[in-house]
Amino acid sequence: MKRKVTKAIFPVAGLGTRFLPATKSVPKEIMTLVDRPLIQYAIDECRAAGIEEFIFVTSRGKSALEDYFDSSPVLEAELQRKGKDKLLKVLEETYVDSGGIAYIRQQKALGLGHAVWCARRLIGDEPFAVVLPDDVIAAEKPCLQQMVEAYAETGGNMVAAMEVPQDKTSAYGVLDVRQDMGNLVSVKGMVEKPKAEDAPSNLAVIGRYILTPKIMDNLNQGKQGAGGEIQLTDAIADEIDGEGVFGLRFRGQRFDCGSKAGFLQATVAFGLARDDLRDEFSQYLREMTAIDSAAQ
Ligand code: UTP
């Protein structure tokens, strides 16, 4: 059964240890690429894909995230008084309709699969998207929108996939491909974080999924997988011979903003993509690169 995808789960209950000490008091998802927090990029991508309900799986210390989507009457009144219409518009983009956003807690960080399962009652009997906001994707057509369009053709479960160097497979869930149809592949196996020599391909899963409610049933079993965590990958792999699993080679560039190097790369890419910053910033980068090569 294919249905419209209108709900997205954002599992954001992780500790974000790679960004300590910043993440001691700032949720990773609020960290800023140029002038917008990571979560805003994810929300915009979801809206473009037709998502109407946003479900956050959070943990202790994430209240800044809830505040971010709240209205800000004092700030608004001040901007209105000063006639700052452009900034008021920027603020508007951060608001979500009342009732369109829900927060639930994952009491223990038992893994990504467990975090998704925490949202089961809010999902009910509908297909849903899962979006990891620390994967930021620069694309002409937003990645989740590409996936929703492909899903309308295939049904089943769909993961966003990209080629990675073979020696990096141990950082990802990796697809074993049954049939390669170009942009789309059908999947006959999924392995979480395989060693390079054991990886069935170099097609890695990144943080965008469209899943059927059956995945919640599979997660119900609470099976521990790689690293002793309840893995989303395992619950999806259980559907390979059931409702089916597809990978979409999306068009776009993915930045791993959960890592420091990835975050810095994204900052440069998104900074250079901005009309108001490009000239000054690229001039600076050229100077820095020249100094760096002279020093070597
Ligand atoms: P990561 O593996 O990036 O972990 O989780 P993390 O805690 O965010 O960051 P590090 O590795 O300590 O720096 C991938 C995604 O899954 C969520 C995280 O919030 C992140 O969005 N997650 C992970 C949960 O919500 N709950 C979990 O139990 C585990």
C-alpha cells in the first residue's frame, strides 16, 4: 500500500560527544551552518517533500531545540517596531503550525533504532520519513523530495544511498545490491558498519529514510545489533524479503555535520553558496590557501 508521506521523525537524542565541550550545553542540531542551525536545513528539506508533522525524539538537555521552534513575541515586537521586515520573514521560517510538532523522550540512548521506535504511537499505521539532521545535503531538488518521488513508484522502504571509498565503509550501513537500475537499486542485504574487506559494496546509507509502519513492528522485538545498540538498519533489513528495500542514489552533496571535518567543509560550501558572503569569503579562502602553500 502506497500512501502520502506526511510525518517525519528526527532522532536527536544522541549525546553528540564528537562536539564536546560545545554539546555540553548546546544540542548538536542547534549548531550553526553560516547563520542557520542544522535543524532548520532539515525542516526546510522536509517541508519541500510535503512533510506536515515533525516528531522529535529528544533527551535531557535538548530544551534549546524546543525553544527554537517557539514563537518569540518580544523579538518580533522589537523587529516590527524597527520595521525590519526581512528579519521578521527569517523568523517566520522557524515557526511550525501549532500541533504540527511533537517532542518525545528517549530515556536511554539505546541506539538509532530504539529512538525511532519511541515515536511508534505517533506514527500509527502510516509510512514515515526518518531524517538525521547532522547529515546536511546540498541539492538542487531537496534529497527527501527526490526520495518521496521515487517512493511513489516503488513503495516499500527506501534509504538514501551514496558511493563512499571502500576504506570508509566501516562508518556506514552498506547495501548489498540485488538489481542496479541506475539511480535506484533494489537491495538484497544490509550490513551495519562492515570492515572494508567484508563490505558487500561501497554503496552506503546516509541519514534519510522512508519507511513503512512494519519497521516499527520489527523494532518492537528490541533486537540488539552492532555495538550492542538497537539498529535501524537491522529492522529495515528484515523487510528485504517482505515489503522490499530500495536505495536511491540521490543527486546532491552530503556533508557529515556530525563530524568536525564535515562541519567545516559544510561551512565553506554553504558560505560560498551565499550571495551576500561569496565575494568576501572566497577572497579570504584564496589568501589562506596561498599562505598555506607558501608555508609548505
Ligand atoms: P550518532 O552516531 O551521530 O551519535 O547518532 P551522536 O550521539 O549524535 O553523536 P556522537 O557520535 O556522540 O558525536 C546518529 C543520530 O542518531 C541519534 C543521534 O541524535 C543522531 O541524530 N540517536 C542515536 C538517538 O536519537 N538515540 C540514540 O540512542 C542514538
